[in-house]
Amino acid sequence: MAAGLCGGCAHARRVETRRGTVYLRCVAPGLPKYPLLPVLSCASHAPRALA
Ligand code: SF4
């Protein structure tokens, strides 16, 4: 999945349907739940902490 910034964002959730289709859902307040990917610029982007 070419998700752009969403791919490494703490606000992104991976959603997989029973048929195996994968979606990326954004849980940041005030933003569309399903952004048009790839997102190249986002003021709410929060880098996921490296574990
Ligand atoms: S906050 Fe921005 S970068 Fe992060 S998941 Fe939502 S749309 Fe993507």
C-alpha cells in the first residue's frame, strides 16, 4: 500500500475486510476517516514511535 505519510503515522489504523481488502483509516479528529492515498502533506501527521 502506497500510503505516503499515513504509512508511518500514529493516527493510522489498518483495517482488513473478511475478503482480504486492506484499508487505512485515519483516527485524527477533524480529518476524513479514509484519506485519499498517498497523503503527501498533513498538518496532523504524528510519526509513530520507533519500538
Ligand atoms: S493524521 Fe494525516 S498522516 Fe496521519 S493518518 Fe491521518 S491523514 Fe494520514
